[in-house]
Amino acid sequence: MKRPIKVCFPFVGNNVGGSHVSALMLASNLDRDTAEPVVVLHEEGPLADYVRQQGLDYELIRIHEYFKPPYWRLHNVIALAAQTLRIAAFLRRAKVDVVHSNDIRIQFGWTLASRLAGAQLIWHQRTGTFGRKRTKLAFALLSRTVVCISRYTESTLPRRLDPLIRVVANPFDTDYARLDRQAAKASILARLKLEEGTTLVGFFGNLSQQKRPEVFVEAAAQLSETSWGPVAFLLFGAERGDAVAELTQLARSLGIEDRVHFMGFQAPIEPWMAGCDLMMAPGVGDGLGRSLVEAMICGTPVVAADSGGHREVISDGLTGRLVAADNPGGFAEAMEALLQNPDSANDMADRAQREASERYSVRTHVSEMMAIYRDALGLPAKGGARAMDPDCRRHSRQDTL
């Protein structure tokens, strides 16, 4: 191929989460001499602003109805067929070579269209919630490669997908390792009009049930009962449903409403992370834990649920603390121990920062994804060799754990 590979990144567009951050970080860091990103949104919304912030343009293909349960009702099939034809026409017109999907609604809507247009589909599995749904499996089997962000995510997939699976960790901006944490904290204290010396504990993630913000609030109440000094608890992330009202009521019932602050979605989030004395990640079943790695790169000590991909990110007692999931008392105890031993907490955070910065660089991620794109198109890797030996793509799950 004498021209750059055209890689399409389609998104719904109605929210911004870790998968969007990772995918757009890849898109914006592709070498334009070898790969050209084409970003597509189905809706104008928060993601459109974020795409522009990354210096990327986007195409808008409005989709008003997505393929959803019950999947095989007539109106769903008709909607999928119409959507497939529209998207396939766009892919042909734009001369797209690879479609890189990151969301189940996109994967349903773009898989058949990619096939019709002759483009190779990369199915990026970023969660550990694939389940045993036959419809989802049927669509995944039509992809060229299934990319998993962790061994945990891989372990949740049906065995029939094993020949297609590659494990590639998410990319992270390691430049934030140089942030001035003291200045970042001073900025937060000033903005919230909190007294100097207040300890800041942060929660970073959408306020969804999987992320367990209620566990954060309950742990905050238990930590507040200790003799530790003034503490403020900050929740960063987009609201889901009536989460803020419900969490406010919970904080009020626990007597800590004045200590809990809802900060909303912030971008870039890293300066806020750097300003926190501790980061608590109580979510369960995370494919990897994007906010967890970001906090580690910023040098903020972390306490996380012993669940999902967190176990691959943290070495308990060395680069952070792992606590049994859904155990507010355990989180409060672990946080208090770190606050009472700042030298130990700082050593742990320094070790975590070095390790995370080495393991999750953007350069490594881009290189691995480019190898997957080239392999999908049957192109040689740099240096003239094949991008991947086809036999290396087929592995047993036991061999990779």
C-alpha cells in the first residue's frame, strides 16, 4: 500500500469515558505518514468537544436508533439494515481500510458495514462484561482481530474468540508525571475555599453503579470518624441518572454532606488527580482501570478494589493498596494507614509512577496497534517482515495468563 492506512474510529458521541480517551489518544498520535485517522460521531454531544480538543476533525453520520435487545425484532433488523447500508457507503467513499470499534453499539452497527465495504474490523474489548450472548459473539467472530486491554478482559471472553485475540494495554500520557503536585493541591483548595492542610481524597470515574461511588461515600464517612484532621472527598465524573441527588442524600444521612464535593467531568483530569493526597478506586470489574493508572502516573497514592484489571495494575503493598470489593471499612482502614505513614505512601507512589510510566506509554501502544492494522491488511511490518506470524495469533488462554 503506497498511501497511509485509513483507520476509522466511530463513536456514538453522547458521553466521554475511558474508552474514548484511549481511542482518541491513539488516533491523535498516529504517524500521518503511515496512518490517517478518520473520526466519526453519530451524535453531537460531549465527545464532539473532546475530539476538537485533541486537534482532530470528525464526520457526523446521524443514527437515531441502535441495534439493541430484543435484537431480532423486525424493527431492530430493519434499523440495522438501513444503518449498515449508510455506513458501508461512507466507508467506500472515504476509502477506509480499517474500522477500529470501541463500543458495543458501534460494534453492532459497523461490523456488517465493514464487511460490505471490504474494510477490516478491529473489535476493541475494553470491559469485562462480554457475557455469553450469542448475538454479540456472532458479531465478534466477524471481526479481523479482538483487542483486549488486559488479561482479565481476555479471560471474560468466550473461548471461540481465542484465535482472534490480542492483548494490548491502553495508552497513557506519561508527561503528567512532571506535574507539581503541591501547586495542583493549592489550586483545588483555593477553588473550593478549603483551609490549608485539608486532606483531599479523590474518586475519578462516571457515577455509575459499576464504579461504586456509594462505596466511596460510605468509606469517606468511616474515615471521617477517625481522629485524622480535616478531609474533603471529591467525586470527579459525569453523572448517570440521578446519581448526584442519591449520593448527596447518602452523604447527608451519614453526616458528611459538607465534606463531599461533586466536581463533574473535567478535562484534562490529571492536574486534579495530582492535587489529591489519595485516590480511591472502588469500582468492580474494570477492564483495566484507566483512572487508576492516570493517578499512578501523576504520583498520587492509590487504594483500589481487588477486582478485575486492578489486579494487573497494582502490586498490593508495593505500588498501591488492594482492598476487598464493596468493603467501605476496608477502604477507610487502608486510606488511614497511608495517611498516617506519609513516607511509606510516598515511596509506594514513586514506585507506582515509575512502573506505570514504563508500562503504559503512548509510543508502545501506537506501535502495537500499527502492527495489528498492518497484519489485518496483510502488509509487511517495518523492516519487511510480516507484521505477525499467523500462527502467533492463535494461542490458548492458558498460554497467555
